[in-house]
Amino acid sequence: MILDPHLILVVGTLLVMVAGWVSLVVPVLPGITIIWLAGLVYGLLAGFGTWGPWLFALMCVQGFVGIWIDNVIMAAGAKVGG
């Protein structure tokens, strides 16, 4: 049985993105960055196609907003906690 390389890429990307999502809940690694990198690597290896650059740009905006919100929350916690 021969596995399809594209299927391996899709499943691998999905697993890395899920690991990034889990690391958002358990703050050990930067989950947003892991998810963003998985999307970038997938786009570079599989090809972005027609909608890919637009969707990746949307993913970048969402990532930047998420990182900004995370920094605001951490700063507020530091201000309260001292």
C-alpha cells in the first residue's frame, strides 16, 4: 500500500496545528506561532493556489491580533500581580 504524499502533508499539518492549539491551553510553547508556521510550510510545500495567499494573509492578521491580545492580557496580569 502506497500512501499519498499530499495526504501525509495534510495530516501532518493538521497534527501540528492541533498541537499548537493544545499549547494555547497549556502555555509551554507559542501556539499561535506554531499554527502560523504549519500553515506557511503547508502553503510552501503544497502550493498556495488561487485563494492561498489571501487565506494566508487572513491567517497572518488573525495571528498578529492573537499575539497582541496575549501581550495585553499578560501586561494586565503583571500590572495587577506586581
